[in-house]
Amino acid sequence: MNKFLILLAIITLSCGNTVSKSNSEVEKDVPDSENTQEDMLLGEFTKNDLQQKPFSSWFAPRYEKFSPKPEAMSTIDENLADYEIKVLMGTWCGDSKREIPKLIKILDNAGYDYKNIDMVAVDYNKTTPSKIEEELNVHHVPTIIFYKEGKEVNRFVEYSQEESIEEDIAKIVSGKEYKDSYAD
């Protein structure tokens, strides 16, 4: 019974990634801070918030290390300005720590207007004070939702379906067929 309770606790605290999928890029050389993150963002936040301590300890090295693939960036550059984006992530979540610095680097490289993005941090239960996660049907983080003319077009959920996040985003913003990690 004790083993069951321990297993249940581990599953509950995970980001939702119950399936291990290897990406072409494993970031073993960017360790998380040895001091486990005691502070957690909750609710709306900005890129600047991620650049402050304690979040900068994982955000900055991953942002600097990431170089998006030029072919995918070309497609993103051509199309991204037509989209509004909503991001739900956890500053405590390994998947969010892996993907959100990459997303921000992609947005910066594309010259994206940050007035068109809403970023919301969730707690360990993947909830927010505003309950936006319920409205948007978010069960895994990070979830990056792309809107065009006020309507959801598609979403990136937790990990890449292609070889990289930029290739997934390029498919989404170019209108190509794309299914997120949990789509039927």
C-alpha cells in the first residue's frame, strides 16, 4: 500500500508526461538549480519575469543554448504575425523549462509582438486563480495555443511531435496538418 501511495504522489506531481518520448535534443548539460525552486509563478506573467531569479537559473542557459532551425524559422517568420498566442506553463515543470525558453527565443527571432501573447503560470495541480485552464481545456503543460482571427487554430502540448518545437510551430502557423501530443 505504501508503494502505491508513493507512486501515486510521483504521478500527481509530474507535468503530465506519462509517456517518455525522446526528442532529437536532450538537454542533459543544462542542469536545474541545485536549490529546488521554492518560488513559483502563478497567474499572468511576462518574459521579463522568467529572466529574474529564481527562474533565470534555468531560463537563461536554455534560451542562450537554443538555435532554431533556419528552415522552420523562415516559415515562422512569414506567418507568425497573423497569430495570437496563449501559453500555460509551470515554472516547476521540467517540460515547461525545456520548451518555454525555446518558444521565447523563437518569438524573439521572429520579431513577434509580445502584445499578442498571454502567458499564464499554473500551480502543481495545473490550476490558476482565474481558472483559465478549465476554459481552455488544459491538462498538460506547457500548452501553447495559436489563435487566428480570434479562433483557436491548433496547440502545442508538452513535447514536440516533429523533431523540434520550431518545426511543430512552423506546421501550425503555415496551416499544415498537425496534431498535438494528446490529440486523438
